[in-house]
Amino acid sequence: MNDPLAALRLAAAALSQHPDPGVRDIGDWLALGARGDVGEWLGTQNSVGRPWRRYIGTKERDRVLREAARQFFRNIPRTEQARRLAKGLADYHDTEWRQTCLELGSRPHPPGSLRAFYLDALLARAVPVSVRQMERILTDSD
């Protein structure tokens, strides 16, 4: 489809038929001209004054990192999990991450690999974390 406005109308119509009320709300936002911030439209609450996009990105990054710890470091103490994940994420951020972002048309790492988890974590929030912060992330069950 070459007409972006027609594509937006189709997307709004499709979303308005979705069973999830939050998805229907996004359809309404599109149908009414996508004016203003979608986060505000949805009533997304900030946490400790942070912008909603950063808040949501941080939550997703943390979820991905907890899943990586469960899959790759299950049988070692949490402190060691945090140390390994924080170092691996920082190393990936400082080396492959920049090039991977330039080639993002495809998924460069096998699904379920540790690098795929690092990529997903950094796509959600492009900031590495300290060992202490990683320990808090791994302790949080949210």
C-alpha cells in the first residue's frame, strides 16, 4: 500500500476490532488522528517522574534479562548471575551492538541465544547496567 493515510485508517479499523480493550484504545487514537502522545491517551502512568517510554522500555529490558538468567545461569548464585549478565551486556553494548543496530533488517543472532537476549534487552533500553543494578533486576519478580 502506497498511501500512508489509508494504511493508518486500515490499521485503526483492524485495531478497533481487537478483543483487548487496550489495543482498541490504540485504534481509537489512530482513528481520531493520532493527536498527542499515545502514552497519555492510554493513561500510562509514569514511575518516579520518568517518561512513560523509558519506563516501559526499562520494564521490558528487565524482563528479558530475568529470562536470560533463567535460561543460561539457572544453577549459579544470583550474585554470579548478575556479574556475568552485566559484563556480557556491557561487552555486547560496547562492541557488536552498534553494528547490529545498523543491520537490524534481520535478526543477526539465533533465537534463544544469549546474544539475542542482549539484543532484545538493548532494543528495549539501550543502556548497559551495573552489577548492583542487575542484582536488583534479577531479584525483582515483576
